[in-house]
Amino acid sequence: MVNYSSEPPDTHPAPQDTPAVHAVGLTVVRGPRTVLRGLDFTVPRGQITGLLGPSGCGKSTLMRAVVGTQAEVTGTLDVLGHPAGHPRLRTRIGYVTQAPSVYDDLTVRQNLDYFAAILTPGRAAAAQRDADVTRAIDDVDLTSHADALAGNLSGGQRSRVSLAVALLGTPDLLVLDEPTVGLDPVLRRDLWNLFHDIATRRGTTLLVSSHVMDEAERCHRLLLMRDGLILADDSPDALRTRTRTDTVEEAFLHLVDEATAAATPKETTR
């Protein structure tokens, strides 16, 4: 879903060569557990950056930190030229959680009308809202289902409705938390084609999390995570070259083995 705000538009956006996201020493402590451990990384603009790693490694926590909804965050985290959570970012970021966030008793168009009214309130903005809703429905290829109740849609279609809500207002950054989980291979392929279209046609930055390693090959850049740490921040080709492996999954396992070996105390001989 999207974070909304009545704040005025950002009149001093960061230069286009500034990373969409830049973190230094990003740390999140939840109770006795350190969930994110001093992360340093960047997310370049206008590309798809994949955040990959096993379940429980901290991906969702990192994404909540980026969109400004995570408590107990320390370190530096700048998003689109502002500190994460800054009010001016709320209309510039689209955020889709793992579970589709739509109202089952409303149609696709009614769902988008509702959220568009929150995003751009007032009678004067009615024409713009209608145009934004129509565009977002078309973007996710649900025009033929615009008048269908959300509760009657398939899982993949409901995910598309959530994505359409996030696309209202043409955000500069889309943060998608495991958007393809539970979908069949055809729907996963169609969604990734849509992600690439949004990035290349509109110049939108996408940060997409997944625990499915074959989706890494669809990204321009990768952040590989394990146990609250980032093992690599690079392109898929560079990762395969550096680790001398054929796939990103093999590269990830190679990096895990390296990290494990480095963390294991070496036995001393007498």
C-alpha cells in the first residue's frame, strides 16, 4: 500500500545522479535481537534492485526502514534526498506489502477511487484522480476487470490491484515486499515484465524483495542478505564473475560459505 500525506510536493528534489536510497551503518534492534547490523548500501535510480535472501534475514525490516515505518532505526538512511520517513517522501514512494491490501467488497476501480481521494483530496482534483485511476488500472493490465469485486479476483489479480494503488501519483520509488510469493510461474513472469516496463518506460526505481533466487537474474542490481547482513551489493554479472559461478544462487551460496569460514575461529596448533 502507499504512504499518503497532505504535504506539498517536493520543490527541491535531489539530483538524478543521487542514489534513490543510501544507507550507512543502518541498524535495527528489536528487543534482544539485532535485526539489521550496520548495513551500508545504495539503490541506484531508474533500475530494479533485488533484495534477496532467506526468510527471516531482515528483508521486510529493511523495507519498512526505507519507507519510514520501522521503529528503532539508527545510522544514516537517505531516500530520494531526504531522511527516511520525511513527510515530503510520502507521496513519492509506493509501498506494497506481502499481503494484498484491498477491500474485498469494493470493485477494482472503487478501491483505486478510494485511495486516490486520500492521495489528492478536494473536488478540484476530481478529474486528475479519475485520470490517475484509469492509468493505474491500465498499467497493471486490469482494465477488463475494473468493475469486478476485489474479493472475486485471483491471488495474482489482487496483487496487481495493490500494485495499482501504489502506482497512483506516479511515485519515484516503488518498494515491493515479495510481490510474487505464492504465484504460479506465468503470473510471476508477467509481473516481472510489468516491473521492467515501469522502470524502463517511466524511470521509476524499484526495490523488490524475494527469497526465490531465480528472480535475481531479472534485476539490474542485487543486495544479497543473510542474518541481518548484506553479503553483496553488485550486479548479477559482477557477482557471478567475482565468485566464478554460473548462477546467482551459486554465487550466494559461495558468499555464505565465505562468511561462515571468516566467522569461524581457526584452531591453533602447538
